[in-house]
Amino acid sequence: MNGLRDVVVLGVGQTVFGKRRGVSPITMGVEAAKAAIEDVGPGFDPKSLECVYASRSRDDTQTAENIMQFLGIAGLEMHNTENACASGGGAVHLLWKDIAYGVHDIGIAIGTESMTSEKPGLIGVAGGDLADVLGFSMPALAGLCCNKLIEECGCTLEDIAYPSIKNHRNALLNPYAMYKKEITFEDVMRSKLISDPVRTLHCCPITDGAAAVILCTPEIARKYAHKLVKIATSKVLSAPFEKWNDDILDTQVMMDLAKACYDDSGFGPEDLDLIELHDAFACEEIYATRCLGLCKAGDEKKLIHDGVLERTGKHPMNVSGGLQSLGHPLGASGVRVVAEVASQLRGEAGQRQLENHPKVGLTQMIGGYLTGLTVPAVGSMQILTVE
Amino acid sequence: MEEKRYFWDGLIREGNDGPVLIGHRCKKCGKISFPATTLCTDCLGQEFEDVDLPRCGKLYSHTTTEVPVGKFPLPHAMGHVIFPDAKVRVFGPMSAEDDLRSGDDMMVTEDVLWTEDDGTPVWGYRFRKVEVQ
């Protein structure tokens, strides 16, 4: 792409995502980073890392420096990033950029977060924003979108629940998932109403966890791996300003990211063998299909009913179990999805490995809300491919 | 009489026919913003004048939150109302008694949004469904 250097995934690691009360984000970050280092292989010296990006959306400082000292690594360029739900995608992106532009040859991105240590309540929007003061929350945003899907796209409550049911089924195969239990439509409808029609089982659980990926040049990677997974493109964008007549289901930041990633990589929606994306709320998968160009607006329901997003479908979505089953430690998810897609493309995803030898995968994380911008306010996206 | 306490200053005022929301029109390009801003996002203009938004708009989106959020009494209905003539979309609280559906005609009213622990009512705007002939 435009004279940039190729960037490949050298190692991936993650913790189990679940309720780990009392375990600090640093401890989890160390666990994920160690797993990524071990994943590279016994001959790998972590002191060869040249830079570190850590992502964490909640308070505290120096997360990268703190994690790395427990791995015996200091004295490097390190940064800490925050970008709401897309924080982890941003850490991966910055590392990708460093290597693609020739600033560094190898580095690690680590995402970590403890959500159980927070005060219980709905995930809100930027403090002091008009909508925040008026009681807006992320579940309320999902409620607005669900009612649009029902009133304007012919979706039923069964359709809205489908991604949650599918992703819980997918998670049965994922040892890192918090939930390994199938759920039914009746279970969803019996769960507590949060913001109509969104119920508890449409929402991701509150979990803690961390993930890490080591990226490098192909020259370095060839010393350790035979099958190189390349990050063909990576993007981070803020949402554009909102227009009074925008369609709330046309997630503008996701559409802009997808266009930029398709243009840069030469891949298109028809090429995507798997997709891991932000399904903090089940309905997000439904309108993501139009935003990613998998179908036209209004055809989302047909796509679902044709099984296109199933493990066995043309575009498997969230085969990990997604945020619906792993939860959403905010800083970690954007790194975890890159680790997940890389594992699938290598053919090393264990029980959950897709059988059709996936060649191209897309990762996406979106989040945040600011009055004046289209919703959500920020996003990250990568397209990965295997030789 | 004690002055009303509003949750956010400069959003609503009493018009000739009832309360209206105050839009903020860019003197350079005419774009109307709500709430007030210091910079026009279309032309970067920095001079504005207040304009009344129409009293009625169309419901664009809606949901009702059933679990505690801020100090709002539950259930807490909210959503977006669009004012096509002014080309503005406004997020705000709705009346939880209304059976809402996108496209409904909505009127802005002034109402108590919540009550502080010391009993002080906090005022703001709330949209209510109306039948327009």
C-alpha cells in the first residue's frame, strides 16, 4: 500500500475474559503480554521489542510502563492510549503505523481493563455533554437503534435477539469466553428490560480482561513463523459532524472506516472470511452488515435469515462469541479482536477454528458519543490477511 | 418567587405561543446549532444570533430507560426530534406516558426533569406527543 512496509502479526495472547474482582489491570496486562511473547516461540527475546502501546479507557496512568517492568523491560518508547471502546484498536493502529512507516521494526500493543472494579450502572457518554446530563447512555443508544430496526427495517424482536443467541452458541467453543452457555429467545425476553426494547441479554456482560499482539516486519517474523498474517491496512477515525437528517443506523464512522480500509487494501466486503466487531449490544451486528457493505440498507433481515453470519456462513461474525459472551473490558477488546482474527487466519484457533481456511478477516471497534458528532464518536478497523 | 433552576442555561425560553428551544444561527452561513456553540462546524464562523426553533417537530428515534440513570424518575423516555425547516436534530427527554413511534408529531414543553435531594426542582425541556390537524 503506497510504499509502506508490510506489517505482520508475530505473537498473540489474551487472558480469559471474565469477572476477576481484585485483579489489577496491570496483572492482567502482564498475563496477556507473557502469553503473546510465549506464542512467538522459545527463541524469542522480548528485549528485542522496540516500542510499546498500552490501551486503557479508565483512570490511572503509565499502564504500558507499569506492565513492561514486570516483564523486565524498560527504557523504550512507550505510550498509553484512550479512545472509548476503540482504545485497543487505536493501540494496535499506532504500533502498525510505527512499523509501516519504518519508525520501528517490532513492538507490542497491550489492551487491559477491569470493569468489575467500577461503580455499577449504565455505561454513559462523555461527562458534561448535553446528552449525558439528559440521561443518555450506551444502552439507550442501542434502544434507539433497535426501535429504528423494528419500525423501519421490518425487524422483529426475534431478529434483534439473534446476534446474542448466535454469539453465545459460538462461545461454547472459546475457552477465553466468560459465558459458555446457550441461550434462547425466551431467555432473552425474560431478562430485565434496560432501555426498550434492549434487555440484559442483548447487552455484553461486565468483565475484566487483557489481550496483546506483537507486530513486526516480515523479515523478523520469518525467523519464527512459517505462516505470516499481515495487517493489510489499519485505520482510526473520529466520526464526522452530525447532520439533522442522518440515518442513525448508517453508522457513519464505520462506513468511513470500511471505505478507507477497502480502498487501501484492495479487499472488499465480498472477500471477508470472518469479522470480529463491537457487539456490545446485539443490534449492532444487524446494522453493521449494511455499514460494511455486506448487504444493502433494508436487506439486513434477509442476510440474517440466510445464515450468512453463522460459523458456516459466507461472512462468519464474532465466531469468538463476541462481546456478547466475552464482555467488553474497554481497553482490551480492540486488541483481542486482532489476536482472534490472526489466530483464525493462522489456523490455530483450536476448537473454534473455522473449517473453510479463512484468508481475509476484518476487525472493528466503535464507541463513544458526543452531541454534534454522528454516533458513535470514534472507531478503529483493520483488515488482516494470510499468505 | 424564587427563580426557576434549569439543568442547562440558555436552551429554552417563553415564546408568544409557549416555550421554545433556542437555536444558535451562524451569521456567516445560516446554519442553526443546538445547543449553542462557539464555532460553526460548517464554515468556522464565530458570530451567532439566537433564533426560536419551531414549537413542533417530528420524532426521529426513541427509547425508554427502565433502570436508574442520573436523578431522573423512572421510566425515563428520551429520543431525537427533528425540525426539518430549521435543519436541526435535538436530543431530549420525552413524556413516558406517550406511546411513541418514529414520525410522531412532538411539541416542546417546559417541565421538571428531576428533583434534587433538598427538594429543589430542576427544570428543562421535554417533548410531548401532539395531534396535528
